Amino acid sequence: MLTGSISGTAKLLFVSQPAISRLLAYSEQRLGLVLFERIKGRLYPTPEAHRLFIEVNAVYESVRRVNEVASDLLENRMGRLRIACTPNLGQALIPNAISRFYERFPDVRITLDTLIPSVLLQAVLTQQVELGIAFLHDAHPNVQSELLHENNIVVALPAGHPLASQEAVHVSDLASEPLIGYGSDIPLGQVMRKLLLDTGCASNVMVEVQQAHVACALVQSGVGVALIDELTMAGPVWTHVVTRPLVPAASAPVSIMRPVLTPLSRPAVEFVATLESLVARSG
């Protein structure tokens, strides 16, 4: 699956090519499935092989994590922490929290996944991660959500834009402006659509994106204006973007999510405390 050939697999595993051929033939016979099509001397995985690979890889990752935990226990380390966040929160908030966390707990090993909200929720549900930080709240009955930050939405404008001369921007001011929008499955997109619907304002969405920091980059390039949450704006320095308060006010709350029935490890408890302290200081 990874090398595309028997010779490449043999080199990867430091065994002979005939040994790999015999193992492949035995696997296909035992399973009763054709795993690879042989075309012009190369191996091409069948759909059945792809499905099996996903499951086998998941088992391999689980075994690897068990070995890591056993190693941590043997060496009396505090442990590991696997967390996930949405990509925009991975621009500043979570890296800053990890930096502060390591000031107190330098021996903890952290794995950080950046995932879209729907995938992140599944990762929390299936306990692939211990904590998820995202624009989601009350997302699933088996997931406990704790509000971390209200996260106000602001209007992001290219520097020098006429609306930048106003102290605040009303939703109606955006009716004739080229807007950067979001997909309907993105929390910011849902907030934006509700805001426009509630105020009866039309919109002129020119570009639709999936992530707020991409919207901000488009604003910086002069493509249009966007509604962006304040935590995203606190990330990289956007030198050609100015922000103004939005009227009426709206927010994209950020929550910390965890499986309902699973107690948090000590590293997870301490990381949550670090996050809460960081947000409280910045707020």
C-alpha cells in the first residue's frame, strides 16, 4: 500500500522479494479476497485492500499508543496528551497555550491535530483525542462541552476601505460589499447566515472558504470583506487588515469538548486550566 511494489516492500521490511510474494499470496488465500491487481509489473490495491488498510492502520495506531503509555508508566513520566483543534485556533490560541503548559510540564508529550469541526467531533467521540477545542457547543449527547470563550465576531476590512472610517459596521453596510463567506457546515458560516436572515440583509458572497484564517488572507489581498472571530484575528499579524465591531453583535463561541464518561488525565486537566487562564488574561 505504501511502496507500490513488492521490491519496494521487501526493501522497507529488509526481507526478500519471494518472502513478500508468499505472504501476499497467503493473505489473499486466507481472506478469500483479491487485494492487489497486477498491471504491467506494478501492484494496484483493490477497493477491498483500501478498506482493510484503514482498519489495520487504526489497530496499528492503537497498539502504538498502548506501547507509548506502557513506556511512560515504566519511566514514571507524567504522560501524553492528544488534543485537536480547528485550524484557525491552531494559529495562535492553542500554540500559546502549549507554550505556557510546557513552562510547568516540560515532560508531557503532546500530539496536536488540526481538524474541521465535524471530524474533530468524531475524534472526541471515538476517543482518538482526549480534548477537542472548536466552534461547537452541545454538539453531541456523549460529548461534554464547556464554554471557553464567547469569541466576538468582527468585520475584517482591507486597510483603507471606506467602512474603516466608521467606529462600527452594521450588517446592512455590507449589502453592497463583496463578501468572503463560509460553507454551510462551518459554524462561522451558520452564524453569518443567521445574522443576515435575522436582519433581513442581502449578501454578495464572492468567495466561499472553509477556514477563517483563509478568509482573513483574502481580505488582506483586497478580495473583499469578511466576518471573522476575534481569536482568529489574534493569530498572525495581518498588516493590511483592519477590524471594526459588528452591529448587531454576534459571536462564535469556542468550547472545550471531552467524552462524557471518560475522566480526564492529569495532563488534560492541567491543559484545560492553562487554556482558561490564557483566555481570561487576554479577555
